[in-house]
Amino acid sequence: MEALSRRFRADHPAIVPLDGGLLRAADGCRLRALSEKWAEAREQGRTAPSLNDIEDADGETHFGVTVGNIPVGSPGFAEAYLRERLGKFGRGFDRATRLLDPARWPHPDIPTRQMLWVLTFNCFQFMGDYWLRHLRPDVTLDFAQGLDESVRDLVSFCIGVDVGQWGEIAHERMCLPVRFRGCGLREAVDRRFGQFLGGFVQSVLPLLDRRDSRNNVLKGRLHVAPILDLFGEGSFDHPLEAPWARLLSSSNQSGNLVSGLRQTWSHLSSSFQGVATRSSWRDESLLLNQDIGRGHPRGRSSPAIGDLRCHSGWNGRARHLGERIAAERNRRHFERWSWDGWSKLGSQFIISPPDHFGFIGNRLFPAVFTSYLGQPCPLVAPIVGRYFGLDGTEVDRWGANLAAASLPGYGWRRLHNHIQSIVHSMMKLAGVVSVKEAVNFLLGKVGEPWMSRYIDHIAPFPNARASTYGIVPDIHAYNYPAGRRCVNDSGAALSGDAIFEVKTYTACPTWYNHNNSRTRPADRRATRMESRALLGHLKRRAPSGGQVIPLVAGWFGEVNKDFEKVIKVLARHAAASDDGLTISPLINTDRKGGAYPIMHRQFRRAIGVAIVRGNAQLKQRRLHFVRATRREAAEAYNAHSSNNRYRPGQGGGSSWYRSHIPEGYAAYQQFRDGHDIGSYNSSAAKTVLAPILAGSVESAVANRAEVQRYFGPAQFAKMEAKLGWNPAARVLAPAFMANATRNVIMCNISFIVTPITYKMYYPQERKSQGSLFWYGVGVNIAGNAVAISQQALWGRALDYAAVNGGRNISYLEVIRSGLQKEGMAAFFTVPRWFSRVLMNAPLQGSLPAFYNNVLPMGEGAVLKAAEWALSSSVGSARQRMPTVQQTTLTIERRDDEAT
């Protein structure tokens, strides 16, 4: 202890744990108290303080003790200890990211991103709270900042996006609780004040003897003189008027407890007043409006621990952020849509584990998370600015226009059917008899002869829902709880018929470019459904009454009010059913309480996660429509449209009778393969034969002139006379095969190899006009290595033909003799390849970029000019025709008059 006393000053503050409570000894507590408690802890077998020395980043050694892993000593010792603890946290976080790396578990049924998010949300972000509660806020500032940075790195790894690049609005929204439209990532820098105050209040009150409301004496854990001098006798008796008055009026205002308490209360009060309303400022019942000496929630025996910001404080921050979003983001901004479209149902994925209710795959989780906050979608980040659709619309940063566009395919119908199936399953569990897509639900509701005519109309269609003018509800329930009213009521007194119509909508100005503070987008969509078409007609005309309920699901997981009522009603009846009797918190820990809260939570999770996951899947399924140019986008649209469907056996003939011919298994197999075998073979044959024909035609035109220039006219004429070639051989000239092979190779490289490999294998995010140019040049340079071998073969073949005044060429002999004399240098050398590249690559290598980027620039003007010329010529011909007819009639009339 003598060595310990030399290292600590006698008036240094100390923290000693006793029976789970914390004794904060400062000012009046000396090293003697620490030594006494050390000896007492050893006698009773408890953990005793241990002496430590820590070296900081500057190489300076700090000494202190740790009590229950809490550093006690100089500020340098505490900071160095917290730095070591933060490093240990960082290593643990790195290990978690390595274990849950999506690249390590590529299987789509292993949602490692969502698993890491659940750990971060429920565990990792709170790992430093123990030290935040036990140390002053000024001591834990660096520790809290490092912990927040580590948590942000974890979130970035979860969603595959660097959240540090987001704006202030997104960061502030992430820090809000989930119930206030946030993500629940409360920063430790902001949370440390509330944590310190909560730990202080909870640990100090049990130390001294105090009287409760019935004047009973509750014995304290450490009712000793130093503690009495610090807080005062009877300070904690009921009612708690000013429990900290004695502490705050002590002589040492720079002490550990006084300084920490004043820092905490000043920060919490100023933060609350910065976002509170005028009425909240005057409300003395609020905790943070009280004086620091009365800073205790009266009427509670155990105050809240942790974040002591009251509900009004978080509500004020959320309201202040909403006002900022409304001021800085216009109504057409996606980030404002995400704020206006928030709902508790749409935020279920944040708190849901990856079970059968809340599963979200690794590819979809980043899209769901960024869409929730209104940030750019990582799914479309590599293709932003490219084109899709028939009109060539550019993809925006969020992918909203891609999801909202009218494109071929199943589209929103997948999510519609999924929600329909979930609601139908919920009705079965609740004991409600229901039918999906009941075709004949109008029987008994519509009289004759209209009902018979309607049945005769839809009978010939194999799919009644797809029939023209068919009226088919999504779900028809026969005994749905109707209450006392027949329409839009969720009571449980009576039951009757109910018709449910499921509707979904995407993020577009049609539904979100409104004053959403008055009417939510989902309720606006439901109101329009009720005012038109089937729902409004049935509400006004159905003879038997019943309920007609719209079930609307929005892009951000929001639903209309009727949908929320339906979920509650079905959960209540499911809890009262036989299945609900087997549910209890003992076997299902989703939520405390009886069967109804558990079933209600399960239903909400199932619906909420299904909506946001289905919308992300819709965006993902439409990525194949995106192309680098508008022309390619239009071709992709036409290729997937209904006008371009496979018509078996048509062959260019009439197809009006094809729908009456059963095609059998062969047609199904062709449809499954995705192409017609005959058309595929013909397309492949054209691809192969086109460069061969082009290279052969070029050689047939140019080879004779090249050979004549090589030999000279006189020698070439003597060779022709000696060998006596036929007319075809005279036109083609010697060494035609080598010349044609060279041209075929270069045609394949420029028009087949370069476009196909660039389209299929070049990274999509790097495609541009410039990259196509340089890629073509590079492939041409590599292809010239093969072409110069054919060029060398052409020259050696001509030398072989000139021996003895002329002889026929044997290519096998030419190749054998060349290899024997010079080896590979006979056909390939680097200088020859380099000269060929300088001559050929700049022009021929740029042909793919010219045909795909430059030539289409004038295509529209040329077509318009041709159309104008054609229309002008046709118009002038039509103008001349009446003149000729009029002249003929005039001549005939004159002839008649003469007669």
C-alpha cells in the first residue's frame, strides 16, 4: 500500500463497486478508504482492485487501478485504458465481419448481411455503455467517438455502402429511434450524458438510508460518514425535492461527481430546449425542465437508466428533422418521399431477425435499407445514367423510375399475389372462411338476366381473372367480423361477407408528390379505389351489403388504415383460436404478453417485411432492361414485350388460327429454352458466314492487283501463259487463300469478336463510348498477331510460285520449308507485328466504336431526309395524276361535243 500511496495523491477520486452498486468517492474520500475496502474485499472473497500500468501512444506510462474493469487514476490512465478497450472492440468487430462476410457464404439462403445488422442493432452499438455509465462524459469523449466510428463501419459493411458519404439528414435520421422514423443507431457521443446520469442516479440512491412514502426506513448499502458528508442526511427521503443540493453546494466544485453532473445536465437541457416546442419549455413536469438540484423523476422508486431524454425530447428531434426535410427537399425528392411514407409496418425489417417472417437476402438487404432512408440504391449504382424502356429513360440514383416504369414482365403482380396469399393464410388461422379470386362471388347479389349474361361471357376464358370486363375480387370472405356497421368497420360483434382488394404502388410523383402531412399516400390510394371501379360500385349497389375493404401497400412498407385494422382483427381472432391456445411467452419470446400480442407482432412482421422485400425484388428483376444506349434499351424492351412472343410454327405465314392448334411438348420445351432452334441455327450461321463472305469478296477484288504489283506486269503475264490458268484462277490470282484468310480474320475481329466480347464480358459499370474505342483498338492489336502470319504466308507462297518461271502453290510445302529455314520468324516477328499495328490498328480498331457510337448520330437525320424525299416524290406524283385525269376528261368532253 505504501507503493500505491506514492502513485496516487491523497485527494484523488476513486470508484469502488459494492454488491452491484457503485460508490463514487470524491473530494472527501481518501486513499485510506480505498485501502480499507481493498482489505474488506479480500476478506469477503470479492474481486479486489488491481494495480495496472498502461503506456499511451506517446510512450508515457500511466498508473492506476481497475475496479470491476473501471479505470481509477489519472485522466491519462483512464484514456489509455479506454483506448485499449476500444481496440479490443475493434478486433471483435473485425472478426464478426470476417465470419459474416457475404463472399464467404455465397448461398442465397444465408442472410449474413441481415445477421450482422441484427448483432449491430441489438448488441454491438451498446458494448461501451458500461464505461459510459461509470465515467464522466469528458473522459469518455474519445472512446465514444471511436465506438461510433466502428459502428458506422459495421453498418457500411452490412449494406455495402459507405454511410460516411451520406448527407447530414440521413445521419441524423439514423440516430433517431425506430418509432420516430429512424434506425435506432443512437450514437455513443450523444448517449454518454444520459448513460452517466442514469448510472449515477441508480447507484447513489441505494447507498444511504432513506424513507419511502409510508415512512418506512430502507437501509442503505454504505451508510457511512464520508457518504453522509457528501450527499447529506435525509437527502433521499420521500418526497425527493432536492436530492443533489448538498452535493452541488460543496466547496470543491471541480470534483468528479459535481463536474460530471453539471456537464450532463447542461448538455441534456440545452439539447432538449433546441428541439422542444414552446409548450414543452413551460411544462415543469418534464424531467429536463427541472433544476439540476431536483433532477430526479419524482414518483418513481427506480428511475430510468441509460438515455434520460424523455419521449418529448426524441419527438422534438424527429419533428425538427421533418421540418428540415420539408424545407430542404422538394416534394419530388426521393428522400422526402421516404420520410413521408414511413410507417411502423415498413420499419419492421429493422428489428426483425432473419427467420421465416423477416428473411431478407444479401442482395436485397442493401436496397431495402437505403430505400428506407431515401438514399441512392446500391443495386443501380453501376448503371446510373444508362437507359431503359422504349423511350430510353435514364436510370436515376434510386432506381425509382426503373421500378415505376411500365415494362414487360410480371412486375408488381408478384408482390400483389404474395400479399394476397399472406392475408389469405392469416384468415385461415383466424377461422375466417375465404376464397381467393372468387369468380362467381356475384351469385345472389346481381339479378337476372344480367348474371346469366355475365357467366356466359367469362365461361370461355381459361383464366377468368384475365377475361375482358371480368369482376374478380382478390379475396372474398364469408364470415369476416363486421361489427354493427356494414362498411369499413373492424368490430367483432357480427360477421358477414367481405371483399378485399389488394393494391400496390411504387415510388412515383403520382402518389407521393402531395401534401402528405394531411393524408398519407396509402390512404390517398385507398380513397381513390373507393371512388371508382369495383369497390365504389359494390359499396353503392350490392344488395346484400357487406364490407368492401381496400388493402393498400406502398413502396416504403406503408399500408392504409383499413389494412392495419384487418391485421388487428385477424390477430385477435387467431389468438382466440385453437392455435392461439398453444402460444405463450414460455415457448415464443417474440413479445411479452399473451397470444394476441405475439400473433399481432408476427402478422405485422410478415406483412411489413414482405412489402419492402417485394419492392426490392421488383427493382432487381428489372435490371436486365438497362442498356448502354437508347437504341439497345428499346430493343431490349421490344424483345420482352408481348408483340415479340414466340409463335410456334408460324414461319412468316398467317397466325390467326394458331391459338386453336395444340403444339404439344415440343413447343413447351422450345418455350422453356427461350428460343426457336431453327431461328437460333440460322442466326448462328449468318454470324459465321458474314465475315467469311466479306473477306472473300475483298480478296477477290484486290488480290489480283496486289499479286501483279508484287511480280510486275511482265513476269506475271509470263506465269499466266506458262501455267495456263482457267478463268476463275486468273480472276482470283495466286495465293488467294492466304489473302482471304487474312481478311476473314480481321473481319471477325472487328465485327464479331470485339462487339460480342465487349457486350458479354466487359464490366457493365465501365462501359462507355471511350472504353469501346480503346477496347476495339486493343483487340485489333492482339488480332494482328494472327493476321501477320497469314500475310507472311501470302508472300512466301508467291515466292514459291515464281520458281522456274511459275508453278502451282503447295501451302503445306511453303509452311514446311519456311519453318525449316527460319523457324517461327518466318511467319511472326515483333518488328513486323509492330509495323502492321501502326498501319492497321488506328483505323480498323476504331471501326466498332464508329459503327456503334458515331454512325448512329446521323442515322436519324438521314432517315428523316429519305422520308422527306420519298414523301415529296410521292406527293408530286399524286399532284400530277389529277392533272392527267382532268386533261383526259377535257379531251373526251371535247370529242363528245364535236360528235
